[in-house]
Amino acid sequence: MFLHCCGMSPGTTVRLEGFHAVKHALRFAPECVEQVHVRDVEAVRTLCARLAPDVLAALLSRAEPADVAHHTGVEATARRPEQDRDVLQRRTAPLVLLDAPRSPGNAGAVVRVAAAAGASGVATTGTLDPWHPTVLRGSAGLHFALPVLHVESSEVSGPFVVLDADGDPAAAVPEGAVLVVGSERSGVGASLRARADLVLALPMRQGVSSLNLATAVAAVLYRGR
């Protein structure tokens, strides 16, 4: 387990919106989840028993009736976990490095894909907080399944694999590499591009210029599985 909730400082509570976000937090880091608010306890019991029986006891033990806006009738608060930054130096599965991402929703979708594909973590450079509420919403709570870190690019050790349309469409990401992905508009910045050990491209039909960020990351992470 990468995540630990001990020693948290004030102001690190995050809000989990919806059943799936709460489910994932309870599944991967139950010690981080504090209050769970539910609109209807019996309705949530039925939903959880059908979709995620493994977290049913943990959810019900924390459940408190409340006026919940989310359509699933479930919200929660959780402590943002401390995270193992050793993954920036050593790992056995690819680390996804988003270079100055612009869209919080896209960044959240990348976290979701990375967790599903077994990546070692997701790191971001630039101004976007990877724990912004919109990013967390986009990941469906899977921030609690792997390290999600804001970094300076100098903190990360390679090998570096840059995803770019001018790269090799036959290349694959080695185990333990850093998969560097830029924004859809700007691509990977010059400093990280210069550190590339390999530049990889996704083969696409002529006339199609780009893929959504999370779709591109998914295609790369799954092609070698």
C-alpha cells in the first residue's frame, strides 16, 4: 500500500462526491475516510451490497443520515494521505508524468486510468493541484489507490518515455519508466522533451490529429499488458 494517513496536518481534508468515490477510498485507504453522509441508509445499503459488498461494513459503520446533493445519495470526507515520494526515483511499473496539465477533469481521468492499469503513480508539473476537487471528482476517488503527487520535473528520475506524434509508433514503455504526457494543446515542454530516452507515438488514422489525454494514456499503458 502506497498511502498512509498518519501525521496529517490541518487543512488536508478532501470531499468525496458520490458512491464510487467513497467506495474506492474505503477500498484502498479505509483509514483515511472519516464521515460518510447518506441520504437514505437502506437505499445505500442495497446499492453497496449490489456493487461493492467488500466495503459494505466499512461504509455502514461510518454512515450518518444527511441532506446529500449527489444523485447516488452518498458523500464523505477523508484525510488526504501522505504519499511515498520514493516512487519518483524507483518503481517497477510506469509512472505517469503529466507535464503542466490544463484540464482538471482530464487529469482526474488520467488518475483513474493509471490506477486501473496498475501504474506506480501519477505526478504533475505546473500550476494545477492534482488534488483539486475537480481532479478528485474525475478520478472517482482513485487518488486513494496510488500516489498522486505534484512535482518539479527535476525530482523525477527516468528512463523517460515521451508521448509525441513524431515518435516511434512501434515502441513500448519499459517497466519502471516515466511516461511523460503533455497537454493536448501544447504537448510536452522542451525541458522534458530534451530528457527523453525514447519518444513514442500512437498510430492513428490519417487526418485524426489527437486523442483525449486520458484515452492516450490508457492506450499506452495497456498496449504492453
